[in-house]
Amino acid sequence: MGTRGPVPKRSEERRRRNKGEGPEPVAAPSGPPPDAPVLPEPDNDWHPVASDWYLSLRESGQAAFYQPSDWAVARYVAELMSRALSAERPNGQLIAAINSTMSSLLTTEGDRRRARIELERQRPVAEQQPAGVTAIADYRAALGG
């Protein structure tokens, strides 16, 4: 898993003639997994931002890959995040450690792309159908061509 360099493009955005190095991206549906475990609720003493982050993990597609130890790490990160957000002066090292651990939990799209995991976005049916020839002719006629 590469962690340096620019964030790779999504597989449907790439145009390559040769086969890329490494494994093909793993696809998972976005949204909560159907067999999601029952997780502990956020601590009432947590900062609201930390609670929101923790709860958002339940609804995220990468949760399908989480094991109980990952959820324990997520609770730990939420606790540290809450302490950092509630502190009078921010601690740069603590914030860097939180960001690093959040990255290991694949919480951003860039982190997931680097790990070659892509969440399939749920698109409306109208977006999924390609434009017909008549629609292209109508566009051309509207543009005067």
C-alpha cells in the first residue's frame, strides 16, 4: 500500500493502455454494510465533532472491511479527538497522531484509493443511462452545428 505521492484516480477515471502495477482495486458498495455489528454508542462526554465522526463510520462503506479491533481503534481515536477538541490549546503532535490513525482506518477517499479500495457510488438511474443518438443530435442542433 503506497502512502506517498498524489492520490490515484478512481478506476473509471483512469485511461491506461498497459496494465498497472499492483492488485486491482477492491470495490465495495457505499453505505453501511448489511451485516454491520451492533456497536457501542458514543460516549456522552465526547465532543460533538468526535461523536459525529464515530457515528459516520457506521454509515460508511469501508465499515464492511472493519473487524472488532478496528472499531476499538475508532473508539480510541474518538476519545483522543474529543480530548484534543476540548483542550484550551491544541497539541500538534496529538492532532498528527489522530490524523494518522484516521488514515489507517481509511476514513477519507484518498486513503481508500491508496489502499486500492473503491466505494461504488449509488447513482440515480437517469445518470446511469448513456445519452442516445437522438439526444446528441438535439444538442448539436441546439448549438447550431
